Amino acid sequence: MRARVVTAILSALVPVLALATPAHAAPGVNIYRVYYDSPGSDTGSNTSLNAEYVTLKNYGTTTKTLTGWTIRDAANHVYTFGSSTLAGGATVTVHTGSGTNTSSHRYWSSGAYIWNNTGDTAYLRRADGTTADECSFGSTADDKLC
Ligand SMILES: [Ca+2]
Ligand SMILES: [Ca+2]
């Protein structure tokens, strides 16, 4: 009887646990966050452009090569990663404006905003062109946790 109760409780928990699993449970590089509406007025300054960004995260435990991977918006503006890797558990943020690339911060060098405040979709593709992840967002906030 007791075992049956435990079984019933476990059965009830399984769907809850499944729902609690992050969408990006698969060990790979995925889109973590898109900060699409740069804080304050969109003045177009480099500081404002760089406060608009997309962050990728390596959900795996091994280092992944990002060389040749691309990020693009719905209008097909494309950022291509130069020679770079991303350690397991690490993040890399791609800022819209210009700056000096580091292992965790890279720069699109776009003179205009990429991510539409009114809604857009971010696509992450591997070097071979296959889709690694995509993340759509609306206009209800400044950023989206994907
Ligand atoms: Ca924007
Ligand atoms: Ca803004």
C-alpha cells in the first residue's frame, strides 16, 4: 500500500519535473538572452548600440568552437564569429556596436540597432548552416530570456 502511494506521488511529480527542465537542456551552445531595447532613448550612440546585445551560453561541459557560426535577425542582418571558442558553462555577449573583442564580449560593429524593439527573432546557426537555436520576442519588455 505504501509503495503504491509512493508510486502515485512519483507519477504525479514526473510531469512537474519535466516542465521544470530548462528548454535548453541539450548540451550545446544556445541563445541565452536578447536585450533588444537598449535602456533609455535610442540615440544611436555607440554606448547605446552596445547596450543592445545577444548572449549565447554553452550549456555543455566541453569547449565548443564558434568559428563561422552566425547570429541573424529576421531581416537577415548577419554577425559571423571569427576564430573563437566557448568553454563549457561560459557565455559570450555580442554587442550591436563597436568595441574590442574579448573571449566573453564581441562586437557586431553595426552602425544601427539590430534587434527591433517591436519584436524580432534571433537565429543562431552553426558553421555548416544548420540551426542551433532561435528565439522570438515581442515588444512587452526590454529583454528576453530565451
Ligand atoms: Ca533594439
Ligand atoms: Ca530604448
